[in-house]
Amino acid sequence: MGELGPLDAWPPGPIRTERLVLREPEARDRAVVIELNASPEVRAYLGGPQPRDELERVVPAEPRRRPGLFVVDLDGGMVGVVTIDRRDPERPGHVVPESGEAELGYLFLPSAWGRGYAAEACAAVLEWSDIALPGEPLVLCTQTANVASMRLAERLGFAEAARFEEFGAEQWFGVRWPHDVIRSGRHGDHFG
């Protein structure tokens, strides 16, 4: 995925929800970033875990600023991340002819699964994106085998736009149109 690019309002102040704080990454998050990417459970639908020793070498001690990356903090500790990046124009699944749509992604530690944290955090990021990226549709892609992720996408307002084969598995591709685009009827049929 490509980075979101410069934003007028980045970084936003911490975004607070009922139970969570969404914030920029800090040096103290490094161990959790490594755990998320080395975990067979977390990476089950993302090509598998990355080697821990490699992650120890490449994950910087001090994170760099990256627009669209939100650390999900619960009671002072990182439990996951929510990201908005630009979808690679070379990948299948696009809803606008010029490609490069904003794409929602998320990773959470298994200990945080089943508690509604992903829904709460993603909903807050989507509210932020409605302001930061006005008029832009957001997309989300997950393997059809990841039923929980597909359910979450639908709960967040993503509608299925396509299914296709990628990375050796069937993918579910959803789109969430901004309310002003839905009202105007400008969203058309650009799934491809």
C-alpha cells in the first residue's frame, strides 16, 4: 500500500472513544508492533507471520511519523493499529478510475479480539477520515475466509463491491461511500 500522503491536520490530537485512545506511535510500542507482525494468529489471512528476528532488525526504535497510522491504546498499552493508506493502483479492486483510493486496514493482538475494540477504533478513524478526506470513498479488502473481518466491514458501512483472487485466496472487496457522494448519486459502477 502507498502512504496516505500529506494531510492538513496530521497528526490529529489523540482520538478518544469510550474505551480507547487512538494516537501516533511511540517508541514504547515497538514490542507490540513486532508481536502483531510475528503472530501466526494475527497474520493468518495476511500471508503468514514475518520472522521475529527480521522484525527485530528492521522495526525502528523510534517510529517515524506516518499520516493515517493510528495506534490503538487500551489503558495505557497498545493493543492494535488502524491504518488508512492509498491502495496500490497495480492491485485489483478499485472504485474510481484514477485508483489510489484510501484503504482501511487494522491489526489487533489476539488478546483484544472479541471485545469490540476493532469496531470502536475503526469507527473513530472513519469519522476522522470523513473530515480529513472529504468526498473520498474508502475501501477495505479481506480474505473471504476471514468471516469476522467481513462482518466487521459490513458493520462499519462497507458494502461488497467485488470478489477476486489475489495472494492465492478469494478476496472480499468493500467500499464505503461518503454520505455526500451517496446523496448525489456520483458513485457510479467503477469496480475493477
